[in-house]
Amino acid sequence: MSGCTDAPVLRERGQHEVFCGLTGIVWLHRKMPDAFFLVVGSRTCAHLLQSAAGVMIFAEPRFATAILEEGDLAGLKDANEELDRTVATLLERRPDIRRLFLVGSCPSEVIKLDLARAAERLNLAHAPNTTVLNYSGSGIETTFTQGEDACLAAMVPALPRAETANLLLVGALPDVVEDQARALLAAMGIEHVSVLPARRADEAPAIGPATRYALLQPFLGDTAAALDRLGATRIAAPFPFGEEGTTLWLRAIADAFGISDDRFDRATAAPRARASRAVAKVAGTLAGKRVTFLPDSQMEPSLARFLARECGMQPVEVGTPFLHSGIMAEELALLPECRLSEGQDVDRQLDRLRADAPDLTVCGLGLANPLEAEGLTTKWAIELVFTPVHFYEQAADLAALFARPIKRRALLLGDGAPGVRGPAPAVAAE
């Protein structure tokens, strides 16, 4: 089926409402326990991370902010000298840090602080104990999930080289979900699997012209381009959300490595059946409902495909910060016809949303509560990034994330009609 392959895309370049790429540190620092993220930014950057991560004051954090004071911003101090001193103090106190990321922010971008050159200088100064890399998490340059993309792309040039054929999974997942993926691949006969980002520096994956890689997240376009430049080959597939997406993702890998249909079926039959049964128990709440996605994470087309094909929902508008036509080609072919939009013009998009009056709107935190006050049912998009949602065992949990606000609305209205518009008790969106 062609789905939305040739559908027109409404491209908007107006006011947008998304988190900056710094928030990617919240899950990346958990994935890499020997890494440290040093944000070169303002006190606002520090407050954002502390609030988003909920760090206890007595915890030993693995991220911090090198504060750019007024003197730095006015050019009265040498920001590079200040940064060198901060890094030296940090590594003296924390010799366990194996990977140090200098993370650019809006303030460091505004004053044109060259963090790439600073990383090269500091990498030489602190080798071989610590590798120093840099990437931009600036809200000027990145949106919510692009911070992870920029981080992984920065790691690629430093990866060791390999000549033998291997499989690389690309994207940060919770350890338990990553282990599930490895188990599925091992059951198919693919045991030598590496992951970017590796959990520890000494487990960094080796790549080369014989490397095949599969993306785990739809927002890793820069990382994919960096791997392509080194000769690696992407395994094109839909993303592993839901039973269908997971099966097609695994099938593409099986085909790339010559796994027989019989072995593939033996490895996937039982978890596929479990996932289908589990999703079916939740899908009744979602079937026939209309859903709109406002742009947030670049996961929107994949999630809309899952809701439409496995849960019976009707996508009205699927908005995404950036639509990578190459990476998303397989998803768009499966996505039923709907309105596609790239980028955002908040006022125009809200006008369309009110006219469409969908049963569920998936959007950012800043828009959710005002829309709830207008009588629309909303779902926080950010939860879809922080919650384990990949592969068979999480398929029902993914469906439940969308079913929960619809059930909540029905209970609040008290008449069992979750899609009805009109005044409702004040409630915080989820």
C-alpha cells in the first residue's frame, strides 16, 4: 500500500513550542553511567535540567552547567580559560569519568564559543583517561529529541573500525528493553549485536563498510548520515512500535542477515501473539476515535501508524518537527491517508485543531492544559519518550498511554462519551 508516501506535506515555519535539545541529557546520562554532560550555558539551562531530571540535592549527578556569567557574555573574560579550569577541576574530583560531553546551549551559541575546538584541546589534555566530545543542545539549533541525535552523531567519528560484518542498533533505550531486543535477535540467530550508545566507554561498537545498522528511534537522521559516511548500511524498516512495527523491523534485519522464514517465525511467533492479544484488550477504548499529533519528537508518524493499524484510530493531522523522507519512507507507506505537517506555526495549527475537534490531541506540556480547559482531551507527548514503548512486551503499554486520557475524560463527564466537547471539570493533562 502507498499510504501517505505521496501525500502533500504542509510545511510551517512559524512560532513553535518544543523543549530544547538539552533535555536529551535526562535519558542519555542514565544510559551511559561512565559519561558526564557539561552544559556550557546559563543558569536557566541549569534550572531546566534540575527540574526536568528531578535530581536530589544529595545525589552525585553526572551532568552540570558551566555557567556563563555576565563577564563571559560581555567578552570581559576568556571563556575558554574559564572552561578549561572548570573541566580540570571536574576531572580531578571525578577521575571515573570516561566520556565528557561539552554540550552547547543558546548562550554559548550566541557568543560564538567554539566548543568543537575546545573539545579537541581538552581531549588532548586529558587523554587517555577521558575522551572529550561536544555537541549542540541549543534550543536555537535543536528540538526536544535532536539532542540525542547530535550526541550520537558526535560519537560516531571516534568509534573503532571493523572489517567484519556486524549488526549495530542505534538509539538509547532502557537497559531492560535493549536486553529484550538482544534476546529476540539471538533467538533469530544473530548474537553479535552492538549498540550505540554503548553502556560503557570500553564497549564502544566497531563499525565499517560491512556494518549493517538499524535505527531504534525515528529522530536519528544526523547519526544515520554520520554512519553512512563511514560506509555503514542502514536496514530500512518501520520502527519497532507495536506488534506490526516490531515484526517488520525484525523481518528487515532477518532478511539482511539471511535468516530463514522458519527460524524467524519460531523466534517471533510467541511474543507476537502475546503482543496482539494484549493490544486488543486496550484497543477497544481507542477504536473509531480521531487523533491529532502536534509536533514534538519526530516519533509522530510511527505512533500514528501504530494507533491507526493496530488500535483502529483515525489520524486527522500528524505534525512532526522534521519529516525525514528517507528514514520515514516505510512508515509513511503504512500510515493511512491524513494531513501531514512539518514544523509548526502554533496559532495556525491550533486553529486547525479546534476546527477538527479530535477525540485525542497528543501535544507538548505547554499546550496540553490550556487545551484541556477548552474541552479537548490531551496526551503529553513527552511521556512517549520517557516511557518504555518499544518491542512486543511494551506494545500494550504503548496503547494504554493513549487510552488513559480518553478513559479519564469519560469518567469526568460521567456519561461514557469520551469524545463529547463542552465544559468539564478542571483537570491537569497527562
